[in-house]
Amino acid sequence: MSQQHPALELAEAVADQLHHPQVIRRFLPHDRWYPQSLANGAPGIALLHVELAALGLRPWQRVHDWLTSEPHFVTGPPSNPYYGAPAFAHAMAAAARTIPNAYQRALSSLDISIESAVLQRISAARTRLDQAKIPVRAEFDTIRGLTGYGAYLLHRAPQSDALREILCYLVRIVEPIAVEGHPVPGWWCQGSPSKRLDGQFPHGHSNHGVAHGIGGPLALLSLAAIRGIQVAGQAAAIHTICAWLDSWETTTGSATNWPYWISLTELCQGNAARPWAQRPSWCYGTAGLGRALQLAAIATGDSARKHRVETAVATTLADQATLTVTTDSSLCHGFAGLAHLASVIAADATPQAAQQLRAHIPRLLGRVQEAGPAPRTVAEKLLTSAAAGPGFLDGAAGIALAGLAAIIHPPQSRWDTCLLIA
């Protein structure tokens, strides 16, 4: 791949601006910097340096500077897959995939801490399940919950008891439970999907995102099955989740959608029609959930589903109304993330769908470059933007990584395993 590709030049420009942790105050005030956050802090920025170092384009010293920027890692209940010790563990594991002996002592210690945290969380979840109560979203989701821990363990300790316990737990949360006398799936969450929707979900909701809903567990169960890691009931759980999503799938124009979430009223009515177009993003939307469903089809050998979902993502990315509501460049819910997902899905797609998906990538990456004619200008605008900033999920580091991965697939460091798309 030529080093003149704009996505590669942008990645290098962002990394050079973020060459050392001491520069972070140029881009963020103190109250917006969360150093131990994978989404917004040092571990996510370290991933960009890991990938460029793995490609031989930038020095490994930058990786080390960012990974050692915090004297102590947060552990115990305050930590989660995207915060504290697990977040740094993910970044260190990405580095270790390229340099096998890198950070082994630190990773060994972190692995013990992570497996202990998982077993404690599993114990609490079992108590909740035995009491037939519905979970909080953070119990199981990708960002803060057991699914996110599973994403790490699947690649770091695939034969561990902790991973098997997570898979058994996910199988169990597919079993139905009752809310206000109505049967709902066991992943039905307490409260509303977000604070801005407080009061609209008095009886909880079914969340369908990869970041915060059942899309994440579906992806983890499927990725584990593809790798030959199976627990009792796993295949049936995959089928059940797919059947649930099938029942809520809608098509408008050329766009295929699944509602981000549904309320108990919508469940009882059997209608979750939304009056707005939906972003087809990773966190919530057709691209992220489409990848989870593609993985499920691969895991179960369902070629018809695989073809259908690949085509659905390809045609949705061509739908102008859908892309109009995509308003930024972020990895999480913007154009760079869509370009990366198009590349990931295409790698496993049938030839026709793969061609359609790859045809979208230049246009999606072009939207990232609209901030200016030169990569350095784009990097500076992203880094100083109040909406973006330097971080991983919403900011410049993630945009740079996603754009790079869209043209060099798969990523050398497999930094994207935390997204449960690989």
C-alpha cells in the first residue's frame, strides 16, 4: 500500500501530533481528559501508535510512553473493559501480538486481575438471574460489561474458565423473563437507553446495539463458535437472538434497519416504527449489527442469512437518507467507522457483496478528508474539535485507525478486537 494514500497520511499526522502524553493539554482541558479510558484516554491513543509501529512507520517508544503514562491502573469495581486495567491490557495485548515478549509481565498480572473481576461479576449476575430480575445494561454490554471482558479473553485466554463462564452466562440471558406480566428476552434492560430518554421507558427496554445491547453478545457467541469454543446451548442462543432481530427488521427505500431499542409498549404492539432515519454505525445501526449477524451466519453455516445481511449492509451504505444522518467521522458512529466495517464485512462476504462493499470505502473515507486539503490540516481540526478531540471511539485516534484499517486489512495489531467485529 502506497504511503501516499490520504488515510495513511492522516494516521501518521494524528500520531505525530500525539507523539507523547505531555502534549494532551494542547487539545483537551483537564475536565475532558480521562486518561485511563479506552474510549477517550491513553490506551486508545496508544493503539494508534501500536498499529503504526507494527507497520514499521513510527517508533515503538511512543507506544511505551503512552502505555506507561499512568503510574497505577484502576482495578476492582470501578474498572471495566473500556476503563482502567482492562483498557490498558487490551492495548498491551495489541502490542504483544507484534512483539511477542512485549509487556508479558504486566499482562500476566493484568490477566489475573481481569479473570478475578469476571468471576466476581458472574457470581453477582447469577444471583440476579436466580431472583428473576432484569439486568442493568452494564452487566452484559461490550463497553462496561461481561461481553467486553469476553472480547479480551477470546483473544488473550481462549481456553480460560473465565471465558467459558461468560459464554454460559450469555446463553442464560437469552432465556425469557417476565416484566409486568409480559414475556421479554432475558437481556431486557432496566431503565432507558440514555438520560435524554428518561421517563419514556418505565418498564425497561430491549437494546439492540453492538456497544450497549444484544448485538455484542451475539457477536461474541458467534466469534467463539467460529473459533471452535462452544458451551451448552450456545448455538441455540445464537439462533434465538437472530430470530428476535429478524422479527424487528425493517426496510425503508434501500436501507435495512433494526430499531436501536424497543419499549415494553412497542413489544406489546409489535411495532417499533421510527419517524427518523437511523445512522448505520458500529455502536447502534445496520453496519455494526450487520457484522454481528454475518458472524452468526458464519458460525451456524446459514449461507442464506449471510448473503442477505451482506447485501443489506451494502445497499444501506448506498442510501442517501441514511448517510445524511451520519454527521461526523468517528470510529463509533461516523464515516471512518463505516469504512472500516465495510472492509471487515467485505473480507468475509460473497464476491458480489464484497465488491459492492469495497466500492463504498473511497467515498466514506473521502468524507473524513472534507475538513481540509492536507492530512495535517484534517488532523489538527479533528484534534481541536469539541466534538472529536484526540480519543479512540469519537476522536482523531480512532478515526485514524479506522481509516488505516479500511485500506490495510486486517490491522497488524488486531486493535479492533475490542469492537467485537474480528
